[in-house]
Amino acid sequence: MKEKMYDFWICNISGIGNRKIKSLLEYFGSAKEVFLAKKQQLEQIANLRKQDREKILSCQDIEWLKRQYEQLQKREIHFVSQQEEAYPEKLCCLFDVPYGLYYKGRLPDPSVPCVAVVGARDASFEGKSLAKKFGQELAENGIQVISGMARGIDIAAQRGVIKTTRGRTYAVMGTGIDICYPRQHIEEYMLMQENGGVLSEFPLQTPPLPYHFPMRNRLISAFSDGILVLEAGKGSGSLITAEQGLEQGKEIFVIPGNIMDPKYDGSNELLKNGAVLVTSVRDILDGLGLFFDDDVIERKKKSEVMLETSEKMVYAMLRLEPVHLAQIIEETGMELSSVMEILLSLQMKNLVQAIGNNYFMIKL
């Protein structure tokens, strides 16, 4: 825990970014040793300016550090550094990989497919409707959705996920994790933390500076297995995310648009350059090599009509992705005996199957 506290410290020094942190750790070996470093030692680091050295020396206050770290924990903000096993492996492909991440809720599950949804802030009604539809359908098929919580396409897709039972969506912030930006998305910011999370590489209280958003886009693409683009104009942030995704070897999916509308200039250019044309969620699942059952959502709607209220609560949680018994109990708030009885009833109705080790899923 003490080592982690020093990792937290080094990520919170103003003006000391990922590259300087890397140089410091290569020389000193650990964040704790940087915390204990003297002026003469810091002068050996080539890419540190005088003001950088002065800032590091002025922050070497153990009591202040303890108070800051305790405050972090009280606010239920999690911190993970590159030194920990829990650090997302997908980010390690980045040239300027962030040394530390802050998050509320949880981080994306590396064992579950993840799709980024990006597009115009000043999106059309049609674009926002499509984004919400695709967000919901991706979630219904057990896909995690990641975006930036920006107005327009981003938040529309994430709202589609939130309305889905057990839908998991994640927002990468261009601010400190304790700042909801834009402020009007505070409800979604809170709801995401229940079955997903919000995360940031920036220290607490970092304001929404313009250059932070291209930086956060590289994390959105790194976390994803594929990127869905809607209404991207030329030179837009969505295109930056798509280009970063291409560099990282991600599949790019594009919903086509009117060739006379400049909102789609970037999107249509991506299609000309080989992106996957998308007209349904099946195109995305096929592109990622994932199983798709044409009838599963429709069968689920029909099946729920003949279920009791308690059965509907349990059945609504189940997808093609297996769910553990303990998670069903936690999220429904029911007793173990009641959940087991309902699961048995659903199995007898040929709607649910047990996978073993207390995992359950929709019957195919």
C-alpha cells in the first residue's frame, strides 16, 4: 500500500507527464526513491527542467501525501499504476502509456469484447437515434461500450447501454475523475459507475483543457477491440480516434451517410479506405469474429410475457455471456434460495441453461 501511495504521488506532480515519469523511474527505480531524491540526484535527469526539479522537491511532504491518499479512498476513487497486475494490459501498446489511472466503478473487463462508439458532438437527431440503438444492441449482445461521454454521438450510445439490463459502458474523461464534464451529463456519470465505470489519466481537479481530449481518445481506442464511427466530419476528434485505432490494429466500423452532408465526409472517407460498412449490429459482431444469434433478443421479449415478476427480474439479467450466481443474488437483492428456485423454474421452461460452477445463461 505504501508503494502504491508513492505511485499516486508521482502521478500528481504538476507538469510531470508520462515521459518524465518514465525517465525518473528508469533512473531511480521506484516512485518512492523519487520521493526521497535530493536536488543533486534530480539534476542527473536530462529532460527535467529547473521548475520540474523544484516542483518535485516542494512536493516531498509525507503528511500531505497521506492526507491526499486518504481523501482519495474516502471518495471511492480507485487508483492503479503500471506496477500492479490490475493495470489494463491493453494500454501497454501505447507509446506514451499513462503510468497511473484513476477510476470510479470498475475498469473494462479484458475478457469481454469492447467496442468504442465515437462521432459528432453536433450530431443530427438521426445520428443520435442510431447511436442509442447500436449502444443498446451491443450491450444486449454482451459487448462493453466505451466512449468519451461528450454530447452528441458519445452520450447517445452510452444512454442506449445504460437502459439495458446489466449493460456495461465506460467513459474516458478529458478531466480529473472527480469532475463531470459536461456537467449536464451528471446522471449518466453516476449511472455508469453501477455496471461500468468512468476513468481518467489526469490528476484530480484537472480542468477540461482542449489538448486533453485528443489524449483521452488514444485510451478510448486502446481499450476497444473495434471502433464504430457515426457522423464524423473531416478533421474531427472521431477521426483522430479512428486513426489511432488503425495504428493499434483495431477494426474500424462506419455507418455510412449522405455524400452531400459534410457531417459524413470523414466517415465516408474511412469507408473508401477500407473500413467495414455497418448497417446492423451483426456487421460489428461478424467483424470481431463474435457469435450472433438472430433470434435471441426477439425470443427473450416473447419469453418474458409468460414469466412471473420475480422470474422476469432474474431472466432480464441473463445474456449469451454467462453470469455467476453470486452476481445475480447481489443485483436482484433476492435470497439464495429464491434465486435458485427461479433459476430451476427457468431451466424447466427451457429458457436458461447452467454452464457449471454456478454460471447461468440464456438457453440457445
